[in-house]
Amino acid sequence: VQLQAFGGGLVQAGGYRRLSCAASGRSFRRNYMGWFRQAPGKEREFTATISGGRRTNYDDSVTGRFTISRNDAKNTVHLQMNSLKPEDTAVYYCAARDEDGMFYWGRGTQVTVSS
């Protein structure tokens, strides 16, 4: 099983970026998928999740600015990030959780927001 995240890059404050993550090796259509991020010098933290039934949950710091979505036909999960702030600078990791609670992680993609 592999998760490949892409879409990171450099963006100016106030701008937007769309991250995507493609899973291979199995389907996660009935499972939680999500995004976490790790800023320099900090622990990895929850950002957003989406259930198999498309129930979404967001960290307070991104609510109203970020939108998580999924395409089960393509086994992908996306994170639309709007109104980006310098404090959103981090490595963003996609993750998926299987039926036994095991997490699978992607390699991460860097997002840098310049002020």
C-alpha cells in the first residue's frame, strides 16, 4: 500500500493551493482519509479528515479556509487550501486508516507560504 501526496510548493500569503494524494495497493473507499501537517520544530498535527460517508472534520486553525474531499473511483483525497497564511507553512502528509485502525502515511509534500 502506498500513498503519494503532491501539489505542494511556494505560495504567497492570501493565495491558494490544492493538494492531492493518490492511494495504491488497496481501496480506502469505506475508510477515513485525511491530512496532517508538520511545521518546522513542531510535532505532526491533525489538519482535516473525511470519512467513507464523507463526514468531514477540521482543525480550528483551518476551518473555513481548507476543504477536504475525496474521489473513491480514483482512490484519491484532496485538500483545497485557501486564504493561506505563513503559519500554514509545513510538510503536509496524507493518511488513510484501515478497518483495523492501522494508519498508512504518504511521504509528505512541502507547502511554504511567504508573507
